[in-house]
Amino acid sequence: MFQSIGITSSALTAGRLRMDVISSNMANVDTTRGKLVDGVWQPYTRKMVVMQPKESSFSAVLNNAMHSDVKNNLNGVKVTKIVEDDSPYRLVYDPEHPDASGDGYVQMPNVDPLKEMVDLMSATRSYEANVTVFNASKSMYMKALELGK
């Protein structure tokens, strides 16, 4: 009975983590000292969330639904890892910057604010859709309880 709420809550949790990672990327768009590697500062590297279904295939979901207890049949989405983007860093000419190389270029993070805003809008829309599903499920359960009176 509560399977839809379980699925929706897993999507809400994953969506919130996705929005947190995007916020971290936006906050570090100009961070030239993200991590220390072999005594040399590297710029912040853009991070991305990798999600996948809790069940690996449709047949696994179908078999699980047909042969198991409903309590253990909570599917949904899970975050498998947070990966770093391997795109190259931006080079900006600024010879006065403390992290500038000998030729005056500074390595800046590989974060594109426009791409991050599009990802954030997508994550927000997904989150809002899942909240709508959650509220609809809650409303249906409340109506079912009213019928039982």
C-alpha cells in the first residue's frame, strides 16, 4: 500500500542530493585552490551525481513484485556515486592573480554556470513532480481511510 510513498521518498532524497551538489558547484565557480595534489593547488573540479534504479531491470522488478512481500518490494532510485567531471579546466589570462603561471594564465574550475543553472532547474522540476506524486498518494490514502468509516 505504501510502495508509492517509498519510491517517491527515494526520488526526493536523490533529488535533494543532486541539488546540493549543483549548489556546491555554483559556490566554487571561481575557486582556484580546490585540492592540494603533490604540493600543487588544483582548481575545484565539477561534481556530478550518478543515479540508478534500485532494481537492475524490468524483469527483476516484475519478478520481485509477483513473488515477494509488498513490504520488501520498495523500488525507486538510489545514488550510486558522485563523480568528478573530467573536462579540462578553463584558462584565464590574469597575470596579477596569485595562482597565475609564469605566462600569466590561471587555471579556473571546469564549472559552467549556465550548465549548472539548467541542471538545477531540471532537478527542481523533478523534485516538484515527486512532491506532487507524494501529495497525491497521501490524498488517496486519506480518502481510503474516510471510506472505511
